[in-house]
Amino acid sequence: MALTKVAVVDKIEVLENNQVQVRTVTRIMEDGIELSSSFHRHVCAPDCDTTNEDAKVIAICAAVHTDEVKAAYAAAQLAEQAAIEAANAAAAALGE
């Protein structure tokens, strides 16, 4: 009656914005029979460090996160930050 815990990347999806979504399933096994499982998801953005990711995730990120995609992502992040700052400034001006 040996219990084991096994974590495996079981799904990798490329999202519309070129982020890579990773699903990991953690299975609790007893003598080769699955007793329970749970899922964890995380996203790898074009600017993330994939050093500690599963080899399959690293390969997919390397293929998807080209220099062009990284530059577009960085530009979008800057534009989003500028929009947030402008909205905050407008809200602050209304509150004065």
C-alpha cells in the first residue's frame, strides 16, 4: 500500500496573445491506482523566464516567443501601463 504523488504537465496551450498556458496535474496514486487528482495552471508570458519549466514548455515558448512577439508584448505592456496611469490621473483630478 504505497502512496505516491506524481506531477505531470498534461496540457500546453498557446493563447491568442501568444502567452503559453500550462496545466499541471498532480495525482495521488496507491499501488498504481489514481485516488485523486488536482490541476494547477500558470501562464508563460513572452517576457517570462522559462528556465525552470518542463522541457516541452521551454520548447514551445522558444518557438512562440520570437523577438517580434516579445517586442509587441513589451509595447502592449507599456501602452497598458500608460492607460492605467492616465485613468488614475483623471480619477484623481475628478476627486480634487
